[in-house]
Amino acid sequence: MRTICLIPGDGIGREVIPAARRLLEATGLDLAFTEAEAGWATFERHGTSVPDATLEAVKAADATLAGAFTSPSRKVPGHNGAIRFMRKKLDLYANLRPSVSHPVPGTVPGLDMLMVRENTEGLYVEQERRYGDIAIADAVVTKRASERIARVALEQARRRRKRLAVVHKANVLPLTSGLFLETVLEVAKEYPDVETYDIIVDAAAMKLVRDPEAFDVLVATNLFGDILSDLMAGLTGGLGIAPSANVGEKYAIFEPVHGSAPDIAGRGVANPTATFLTVAMLLDHLDEQETARRVEAAVDAVLERGPLTPDLGGEATTETFTDAVIAAL
């Protein structure tokens, strides 16, 4: 038996995570579930967005499935973004963001790309300071972090179409971005079967728009990976159907890319597609590849024939969409 920790979080996270549990139970796998809290509502109740008990629940589980977390639009003393905090605290250094074409409007057909984003450093170390009218942010790039994200990306590429694009800005940032590029290319020498090439982030953005089929796996530092993976999601149906994983040596948290959508929270119309595709990633992590492919096929079958949720032009509720996916499974 494997244990899955569920963290609904905020907003529609409280709707899509129960739907995902129904789907996981319908797979017939021997799974147990625990539930933990995190997010803005948790911060308002307890003064912390991620209680110690939640970290312990994640550590005790075989994998964790999170919903969505609300972030305040202003800086709130004592508040840390829940997912960023857990990434750092649990050393979830690899963010995996697949972008695969699904049968929904606005999708470029035939795409299958993967962004491997370094998750713990870069500009996202959140070391900022202000001196009057001047603000300064530190960007931290280390050889250790670059080496380990390189290995994740190269292993992923080896299992896929054996092409890796190293996204960088070493022409302008020769020390930080340059160290990242240099390190990834050095590790790539251990993977002669993978075609590894570098591409400046500007060119990568343009090529993703004009020739996305050229890409297989991309690896990037935190900021570049964050931005480009959203662009990639835009090519394959948008954030509403985009899954992701945050993976470290010991722990893994899987989460849909979309936000907490407070404007529709509580109405029962949230689209759980991204969460269901995230479930497939979680199942892959548990070495349940056959079941993961069944889940993906069931989701695609419903996306193709309906019923669809309002964001995709239909009238289905979260519950009826989930019913249809389980029936297709």
C-alpha cells in the first residue's frame, strides 16, 4: 500500500483535490490517503502557510498531491508562499512541467515538450533590498544545483527523444547564467546518446512560438523556466490543463499549474483536468505507468467528446466532468 498526502490548499484546490481522490480510488490501486493543510487560509488561521505537521505529513507519504494556493497581492509580514516554502524546505529542486497537446480548442497539435526548471535558486532566492529609489535583487547560481538539475534533465531526455535544449543568457550574464550553461554542458558529456545544445532565452521564446515541434526537453534556471513553461502551456491548452511536479531526492509534491481562482471557487465548476493530468505524473512517480496512461487516455477521451467545464465552452460541473473521466477509465 502506498500513501498519498492530499493538500487541498485554497480556492478551487478544495474542489479539484476531492475530485482527484475519487479518480485515484477508481484506479483500483492499493492506496491510502492522508490530508494536510497549507496556503493563505492556513496562514490566516495559524500564522504560518505551512505548519510543521504538514511538512511531516509530506515526508511520511510516498507522494503528495496539492491543489492551489492563494498568494497575497502585497507583502504580508511573516507570510511565505506555501509551495515556494515547501520546495525550499524539502529540497524539491526539480520542477517538471510537461506541455502535451490535448483535444481542446487553441492547442497546437502534436506537441510533446518538457521543461525541467531548477527550483531552488536563481532570482527566486528572494534576497531583495531597497535603498530609497534603488532596489537590488540577488541571483544565486551554484555548480551543485546546476549539476543535479542537469542530471534530471538529461535522464528525462534519455527516456524521451534524446534532445536537450539548455536555455540561458550567458551572453549578458556570463558569471551566473554562464556557470549554469558551463555546468550543464559538462554533465552532458556523460550522456553521449543525448543531443545537447544551448539556446539563448530570447531565441528560445521565439522558437517556441514559431517552431515548437523542434523541442523535446528544455532545462533552465528558475526565472527563465517559470516564464517559458507558461508560454509552453499556452501552446497546449493553457494553465487550466497544465500539470507539474516538484521532485527532490526524498520527497515529491505534484500540483496543477493553475492558481486558486477565487472568482469561481465554491461554484462547483472548476476544471479538474490539470489535476487529473498531475495525478498521471504522480502515478508515473510511483512506477504505475500503465495506470498513468489509462488516466491520460480517459482525460483525453472526455476532452474530445465532452462533457466540458465552462472554461472549455461546456456546461459540466467539476463533479459531472469527474464522473465522465472515471467512466472512461
